[in-house]
Amino acid sequence: MKLTKLSLCVATLALGIASAASSYSIHLTSDLQAGATQLKAGDYKVQVQGSQAIFKQGKTTVQVPVTVETGNNTYRYTTMDADSTTLQAISLEGTKTKIVFVAGEKPTNEVAAAQ
């Protein structure tokens, strides 16, 4: 009986860890274009799911199409590549993942919280 409970707990823990998506914090000092999406200045949590970057700010969530690249080395910090108006890429801390925004790609889903 104890072995069954222990096995169930371990399986549940493993499933929870496997399904957890890491989020990364970024701060935009000015409004930037990410693909075809305009992001307002402020703090965001960013998650990557497949070929989508999900930006969360408060109750607002925006999904932006991206290309995911894998580098040779692990990034020490989360960094952004941008010019004065366009967010081009984000390198994600603790991973070899770099998300690259495709110019002109429209977001697939945008959800804004009712105020």
C-alpha cells in the first residue's frame, strides 16, 4: 500500500515538472513592435510554447509567432535584441534558446482582460 502511494506521488511530481513551462521576466523601456504586435512599455513574463512567444502583463496575454533557435552555449542572462522600434530577438537565461520575431507575422491569439 505504501509503495503504491509513493509511486503515485512520484508520478504526479514528474508529470508536474514535465508540464511546467518556464517563464522569463523582461522589461520594455519603450513601446516595441514584436512581429506584427505592438507591445507597450512595462514588465512582462514571457513563455515559449512551440512556435509562439506568450507575453503576459497583468491580466493581458498576447501570443506572437516566433522562430526558435538553439545556440551552442547557455545564455547567462535573458537579453533582448532590438532597434529603436522593433524587438528582433530574446535570448533566454539558463537555456540555449533564442526566440526570433518574424516581421509582419500576425499574432494568432490575443486575449485582453475585461476592465
